[in-house]
Amino acid sequence: MAIHFDKREAVYIQVIRYFKEQIAIGELKSGQEIPSRRELAQQLKINPNTVQRAYKEMEEEGLIYTDGNKPSIITKETKRIKEIRETLITEAIDQFVDRITSLQIPKEQVFELVQSKLNELGGEGEIKHD
């Protein structure tokens, strides 16, 4: 597990985002065990209290589930996993639109540039626009 921490944001938030991204792309599967709080703190070389805070928040958000002394697992709720993925996509689009809007580029040019980049990356399908 490798997270590159950004000093401008709380570490526990970055840990949560990492887990969300790994769930969204299917690297972490529904029902999969995750490292204990202590193990993750050692792996990432961060304070165990930081991991505890991240896990607590992920439990509250329904990302992970812990039953007593058993290892924490990724949620088995497919609806919740779909929501996580859609939220991450929406956040990425919002950031993109905010940045591109400030550049005052015509939307037709934006669509062309995005389509070109997707083609370059081997993206399938085509983005439809008005």
C-alpha cells in the first residue's frame, strides 16, 4: 500500500480518499479484509491514532465494517460502492470544470481536447455533446 502524502491536507483524509479510490477501481473488493490499524500505521509510517481516526470515519461512512475483534472488511453493500465511485467521478469532473472554466475555453474545444486525450490513452467509447 503506497500513499504519497500531501502536507496541505490532513493525513487521515488522504487515507480515506486512498481507500475510496481503491474501492472504486476494484483493487479493494467487497468483503475483503484490510490491514489492522496498527499494521497500516506501520506500513505507512504514520501515527496509529491517525489510522484509527480514518477507520472510524470510514466505518461511519459505510466504507468498512468491523465486527468486534475481527479484522475490518470492505463493505459488501454494492449500492454503497457504486455511490463511492460516482462521488469520486463527480468530484473529478467538478475540479476539471472549475479549472477549465477559468481558462475561458469554448466547450467545443474542450470536448475535442478531452476526446483526443481519451483516444491517446486508449479510452473506449465517445463522449457525446450538444
